[in-house]
Amino acid sequence: MKFIYGKNDWKDLGRGQENCYLLTNGLGGYSSMTMVGSVARNDHALFMSCTKAPNHRYHMITRLDETIQMEESEYNLSCQEYVNHVKNKTGYCYLQQFSFQDHPVWIYQAEGIEIKKTIVMKHGENTLGIRYEINNRMEIPAKLLVIPQLQFVAKGEAMEKGQTFLTSEGKILSNSLTLYYKTNADIENYDTQYEEDLYYAYDARDGRDAVGKTAHNHRLSFNIQAKQEEVFWIIYSTNAIGELTLNQMLKLEENRQKELVRQSQITDETGIQLVKSADQFVANRESTEGKSIMAGYPFFADWGRDTMIAMVGCCISTRRFEDSKSIFRTFMKYCDKGLMPNMFPEGGNDPIYNTVDASLLFIGAVYEYYLESGDLAFVKEAFPVMKDIIGWYQKGTDFHIRMDQDGLIEAGSGLEQVTWMDVRFEDILPTPRHGKPVEINAYWYNDLMILGYFSKLLGNEDKQYELLADQVKKSFCEQFWNEKQGCLKDIVSGGKADEQIRCNQIWAVSQPFTMLNREQEKQVVDKVFEKLYTPYGLRTLNKEDKDYKPVYGGSHFNRDMAYHQGTVWPFPMGAYYLAYLKVNDDSESAVCKVKEQLEVMQACMREGCIGQIAEIYDGENPTISQGCFAQAWSVSEILRVYAKLQKITK
């Protein structure tokens, strides 16, 4: 899918900064700026490297200042917003087109000169290339001047006072960091100068520090003779560059993405784009020598719960089976007392295990993997870990996670937040879900049935898992069904939160093995549509609830108070569509309805981060992406729906 934008999309600088692109390198590094070439966040960067995958990230190059000179005329192609708006750079006036497919491409025109700029990252390396294709149709020569705006600091940190940069033959040094470069430009070095008061409008929107600073100490120049076409290029890398060419980088990445699409077997145009988008989250993890999944860009790292949800779409639905096994093995290695890590170890630190759902989701993901791959050998390898998880949940483990006498799972106490609605602001829990959460018990029943199924596959006739599942089903149906509302309680705790209508109940219908009868499942799907559905995701809380927050934004406190109190999340939408198809028996009319409703995702993927799906939207009117502009489980769960539709319609 090729996304094309024109001058009507950047009528002013504010409009031009609404959308950004994202390239990643499979290490946690990335390149992301707005479509007009500015940075609107502290975490936007032309080149964010990662020296130890996936979280040791360094902001190397913020953006480029680009100017075309011809005789007495000069045209600054750069864009940037400043605290003092009089200083704003408005090069979008010369921008004719921006497009994104495999790479971001800008086309500028200054009088009779056209400049086509393309950016590429090399997968598996901290290497970035910029190519300028310049067509001078004028009778006079011209010159392109490029000034890299530098930072050389850890992601999220500010430049040191007086930080200086040294540019020598083939490398730039500052702050104990080295960046190698290779180019066919002429280089002019000078003493370090600073650019102050960059304004980050999207950080300001979220109550973050919205002022930044960059430095520069050299200029690259490219000369274009009259009536000539020239190609100029720059390659940056944290390692020596060698014989690598920019054309090789472009071809390698295009071929790699073609192979991802071929391997996935997805044929729908939007589905193909989601295959490419999903790939941007799959990353190496150096500490475990395996694969992991970044939860979201630009803010998040790789987390256990997010990985277990996202890998089903990102890796299993796309038939990346070796990556799937690598991720599984990492979690299996660190499973402790039946719990999968929610955060991986860094720098010798112990993992953090504050999640009740990661382990349960792991079992469900292994089942999905087996259905797609038929890899019984891996099921046999993983079975002892899955069995251990069930055992620990039965007898009780950390974070007050245990099976009650009725067979249901309860979790959390005090200030513990162990479901995905896990916000804690100091001593405030906006969504305390202590007790028996609905989706956790849906996963629990599903996993017991899976263990029973796997036991038979492996030649074990033990009926313990099916027998326990029968008890869980009976207790669940008795305790969770809300006859008055015609849907499921969000939690069984004896408190007022039990009656809240939340999106979590949809997972009790979308799982492969479920407990409700078909009529109840239909009622849940209809209730979720009535109270929670929006085109871009499900609300986390019914609008009529007194705790409902219609808008997400402002200070950290205000954002946390709204995060799961009505804010729209795209990722539960995947479960909604799968549940809708299920209760309608995958009928032709149901398939048509889901396809019709999914069409709007093309518009969704044009806004915010191009080709991606964001983390969240406002609950009242979900028009602007919020939170992470690219979220792994948002992409993954919608991609699963496209994979399901393709299977149904084969």
C-alpha cells in the first residue's frame, strides 16, 4: 500500500506535523520524523541508534537542515517549529509530495530544480542512508547544502551544557559516542554551534517537556550543474561502513519486505501493509540472545504481556515460525513460579513479574502457533512449562495470584496492578481490578482446555485439565453473567466495579474455547457494540458510567486517570471482530459486515504514524491518535482479523 500526501495535507506547519513516518532496524533503533521533515516530539529523530538491543537507544541525528542555492536565490527546504514561532522554518512551501511505501520519499521543487529525497534503514544494523536525486532543469548551476542537527545523547535525555562535537575524516564524535559516515558530498567543518528552543508540540499536548536543543559542526554540499541530473547520498552508521552502497541498502530492504509478504500468504492490500507494519516491532534482545517484540514506538520497550498478545498477529499469523519459537523460548527460560516476565532483565537486573495474564496468554499463543505450524515437537518442548504454569496458578504464586475453591483465578491486592489495566499513579489505582477479572478467567478456562488437548496429542490420557475446566465453566457462568445488563461482569469482587461494562468481556467470546452458550455470546457481542464500539477501537468503559473520562490528554495525572476509563483502544477490536464472526458462524453476511467496517482502517493508518495503528484515542470522539503513535498489539490484533477473513473466504 502506497500512502501519498500532497500540499493540501500541509496547509500550515501544524497540519504538516500531524503525521509522521516510522522505519525500524530490528534492534530497537528507528528513524521517525513528521512528513514535512520536522520533529514534533523529543523522541522524533532522523537517526535513533540502539547499541544494545532493544532498549539502549541513543538519539544521534535529530533532523537535517537543507537549502538550495542558485546564484542570488536561496530556498530553505527545512521545517521546524520553535518556541518563538517567528523562527519557524517553513520549507513545506516547496514540498510537492510526500509518500510512504517501503521508504519515506519527499519531492521538493525550487524554481526549475526538483529534489527527491529517500531515507532507508538497514535491517539488523544501526545504519541509515539518505539519497537525493536532483534534476536541475535551469540554465544556471545550483548547490544543495545539508547541515545535520546532532544530539548524541541517550533517548529521552537532554544535551549536556557545552557538549561539543568533533568531525574528522569519516566520523563524528561526541559524548563518548562515535557515528561513522560516508558520502559523495564535500564537507566543511566548523566549531560546534547550537540551535535552541525547538518546540515539540506533541509533547506539549501530553504535558511532557516540550523544548529541545540540537548542535551542528559541519556542512555537506552537493553541486549540480545546469541541465544536469545528479544523485547524492549520505550513509551514517555506528559501525565502520565498508563497501556498502545506498542502492544496496534500498534493494536489500525492498527484497526483505517482499519476502515477509510472500511468507505471510496475506493477499488483502490492507493486510499486506499490516504485515509490513507488524515487522517494525519484531526486534532482537541481546540479553536473552533471542527475539522480542517492542510494545510501541516511540515510548515503550518490550514487555511480556504485550509480547504475548502481539506475537500472535506479528509472528504467528504472518508465519514467522522461527521468530515465534525464539520469543517463546525466551519466556520459557525466564518463567518463575508459573509467571512470565512482564519486563526483561537489563544490565544484570532481575526480571519483573507483575502480570497475571502473560503466562496465560503464553499458553494460548502456543496453541495458535501449533494450529498454524503443526509443530508438535515444539508443543512437546513447551508442555512442561505450560503444565508448571497451571500448577502454580492452582496452588498460588506471587502478586496474590491463585485459584479459589470455585476454580476461578483471583489476582492482585493492595497497590498491585497485574491485569492490562495496570495504571498506578503514586498510591492511586484508577482501575483496581483485585478479585476475579473476567478476561483472566476466560484465558484460564481456554488454557485448561488447551492443556487437555495437548495432553492427548502427546499420548497422556490424564483428564485433570478437562475436569477442572468443567468446574471453572460452572462457576464462571454462575458468577459472571449479569442478567440485568445481558452481558458479563468485568470482575467478581463484591464491589461496585463488578457491574461496570468494559471491553474485557469480549475475550470471553473470542477465545478458541469458551464457557457461555451461543445466545449469551451473541448478547455480549451486541452489548459491546452498543456501549463500547467505535470505528478505531473499543472504549474501555461505558459512556454512561460515572467514572467515564471522555478525553485523554494533559498532565501525567490526567492522562493516567483517563487511560482505562473510557479511552478507546484499537487492540480489543481484533477480539470483537473475531467474536462477531464466531457468533454469526462465519457467515457470508458477517464476513461482508466485518470487511465493510474494516475499510475505515485505511483512513486510520493515514493519520498519526503512516501505515501504523496507534495505542489509543479519545473515548468521546476518536479522531486523533494518542499515546504511542505505533502500537504492536493494535497492529497485531487487526492483522489477525485479516488473516481470519482470508481463511474463511478461501
